[in-house]
Amino acid sequence: MKPLTTFQIAKNNLRRRPARSAGLCMAVAVSAFAMFGGALLSQGVGRGVESMSNRLGADILVVPHGYDKQFQAALLRGEPSTFYLKGDLVDKLRFFPGVERAAPQLFLATLNASCCTMPVQVIAYDPEADFVVKPWVSANAVPTPAGDEVVVGHMVGGETGTEISLFGRKFRIAARLDRTGMGFDTSVFMTMGSAKKLLRTAKNAAVKYEPGSVSSIMLAVAPGLNIKDVANAILREYAIDYDLEIVVSRSMISDIAKKLGGLSLLSRALAALSWICAAAALFIFFFLMLDERRREFGLFRILGAKRGKLAGIVLYESLLVSAAGGILGIAAALGLTAPFHRLITTALELPYLAIPAGSALVLGAGCLLSSVAVGPLSCLYSAIRIGSGDAYLTLRSGE
Amino acid sequence: MKASSWKRSLAASLPVAAPGLLLAAIPFRLFPVCPVPHGAAPMRCYWSGSVLEGFGAAFFLVGVMLFFARSSDMRRGMCAAAVLLAVTAGMVPTHLVGLCASPAMPCRIGTFPAVMVALALIVMGSLFVIFYLGYIDARERRSHEAAHDIPNRQEQS
């Protein structure tokens, strides 16, 4: 038979009332789930926004009118789309007052032509003029793709050195980029020259292309100038002739950051609320339990147990309940948030970059600690009050 | 049926039947696979979804059989088979049939994780039933032995 230690008594007390123990455990589990799941999501989105902000070096993005949402969807989530602007606008904007650099890009969506081939976003860039894609492609130690080569995003299928078929033509995968958390992960990159050549020789005529067209033009504004003033000047000059729309990248990122702020606040509020609810539930339970078990504790005292021993029993009970609930909640958060993060962030229209395993471990440990703490903290008052009265009178109470 | 026996039947059945039902509902109801374009051939995920729906129905039936099975050994055997069946079902979208190639498709971001969570629940549920029945049987055996020890001790005294 096991020795009747304080821990063993607490454990037996919990086992004797499985439904009550499970209920308390669930209260703590919900709190731990909200805390850890919310933190995982908001930190992942935070990293995604940071990654996007670091990679988007342009101040102004020029796209065809009505395509700003598609452009953002392509950047954020890699949702494939094809759109064109007249190509001669590039040179006009390059020499526009206040514009320091202009880099055209061509966005092409491959077709969902046959069974099991899915559309991907092809992004073609001009290696000579580009200042947006090239720097971080190079930062990944990836060379500029040659004629029949492409660089693929982290989540595009196919190994480096193998071939990928785009518009009926084979390209060699020269390299794979690191995970970015944005639409670039599901995009394929090639040079503008290769893309134009591809479009001219494309086997199927499903992609309509007007020679010389581009999809977007990324602009860097000269230092010291107001970006919005330059954007307004471009709109005044070319909005009607070229039917264009302007996206100011800082506004786009600040809009996303606002969404992130909302998500972060919501997850923190939910975590705090559920922690308070769990603490309140445990406090009320242990407070009421003290009355219910008054005679039991009185008997313990008559048998020689000190007040500290009784407090220990209560503290152990709460510790065991909160530890089990905390582990359960964190496991459930990990089991649900990790596999569904893409679904959640797609629904929220936010970029997402999973936090490293080490950081997740630290975060999980922190959440577990605060979940475990909720039990002993909430029953501290009951533990102090326990055994305060006379043992004999306590035992006879209620008779 | 005694209350304790009814509870035990439910405890043996529910951990397998409920996630089985969930699995059956995932591919075409809760987290649907990619829609089939009008006039086009269905993609791999559609066939994976059909197979997994069948697996879900099979798990539900196993759960129902667990409720009516009388012997603990038979229940444990059925749960062990359910674990193996769940592993096989897990191979349907990964190795046997497959899903759409693009990681951004609905079958990849919704259906696949949901199926894996349901299968994990089935495996955990089956293991729970195996250990729970083992624990209950051992407890009953102990109390039975203890009950038969009392007259022997009296005889000795």
C-alpha cells in the first residue's frame, strides 16, 4: 500500500470525485488553450507582417484600376491572378519627378488545366531595374534565374534541379526560397525576358498578353519627399490615360498591422478573460468546498494533522487540477492551431510565419506556468482559512 | 442492462464512434475538399475524400459494435484494429491517393489537417478504451479476489 502522504491524499480526493475534478480541469484547460493558441497565432501573424514589411522595399505600387485587392491577395496569400498595365508607363514613371527608381513586374496565373495541376502565381521581374524581389532573392544566396530557369517559393512542389511545367513549357528549378509567410511562398519567379518569351510561345492561348505590357510597377520615392504627394501627382497625371490605381505600401502594411493589432488584442483579452474565469471558478469551488468538507478536515486535525498539512492537501489538489488542465489546454491548442493556422490566416487575410520551435517551447512553458499558478493562487485564501476554528467544534458542526 | 454495464459500453463506444462520425463528415460537409470545376474530372482530393468518408463510416460502425460487444477482450481487439485502420486511413491523403499539389488549396489547408486531427482522436480514443478496459478488468479482478479472501481468513482463524 502506498504511504498516505499529503500528495497522495490530494490525489485520492480528486479521484474520488472524477466529474468535479474533470470540470475544474476543463476550466483551466480552456484558459490555457486560449492563452497558448492566441499567442501562437498572433505571434505568427506578427512575424508574417514583419517579414512582409522587410521584403517590400517599394514606397508606391502601381496596378491597374480595380486590381488593388487582387494584387494584395497575390502578395499576401499567393492567390494567382493575371492583370496588365500598358508597358510604356514604366519609362514615364521612371522619369517622373520625385521617383527615384521604378521596377516593373509581370504577374501571371498558370491555369488549372487538367486533373491535379493547380494554378500558381508566376512573378516575372526585370533583374536590371528591380529593387524589390532581387535583394531578398539574393539574400537567400539564390542567383538570378537564367533563360529556362525559375526560382520557386518555399511551398511550390518540385525539387531543385528538377523541371516544372508552366504554360506547357518546361523550366528547371534553379533554387527554392526560404519561407516568407506571404504569397511569395506559393509563387514562381523568373526574369521578365523569360516570361515574355514564354508568353509568345505558350502552347495554349488561354493567357491573353499584349506585348510590352506589365502587371505592376513598384516605385521608390526620392528621400525627403512625401510619398502621398508623389502618389497623388502620379494619379493626377496618368490615372485616366492608363486606368491605374495606386497602393501606398506603408498604408497597406499599416492596414495589415491594424488587423494584427486587433487580433492580438482579441487573443489577449480572451486569454485574460478565460484565466480570470478559471481563477474565479477555482476560487468559488475551493471556498464552497471548505464548508462542505469542514468535518473531514476537523477529523484530520483531531487525528494530529497540522494546519499546514491541511493547507497542503488543498494546495496540492488545486495544483494537480491546474497542471492537468494546463497540459491538456496547451496540447489541444498545439493540436488545433498548428495544423489549422493556414486556414485561419487565410480567412483573416493575414500573412503568417510560424514561430521557431524554441520560441514556441518557451511560450508554451510560460502559458503552462501561468495555468499551473491559477490553481494554488485561487485557493490560497481557502488554504489559509482551513483549520482556523476549533477542531472539536468543527467536527461537531452541523449536528 | 445494469447502469455500470451501460456506462462501460458507452465509455468503450463513444471515443471511437464520435470521431468516426466526425471523420465521415469532414471531406464533404465540415471542411470540404476542393470543388470540382463544372465538366472537369474530379481531382485527387475528391477521391481521397470519398475514401475517408468510407473510413469514417467504418469507424462509426466499429464504435456501435463496441457498444454491443460483451467481452472486454473482443472490445480491446476491435480497438487495436481501429488503431491500425486509422494509420491506414492516414496514408490515404499522404501516400495512397493523395491531394492537390498546391499547398494553398482548400483540401490542403482545411480538409487534410481536420482529417489528421480526427484520426488522432480515433487513435487516442481507441488507446484510451484499451487501457480503460484493462484498468476496469484489473480492478474487478482485485475486488473479486479480495471478496473471496475474506472467508478463507475466517476459516484460518
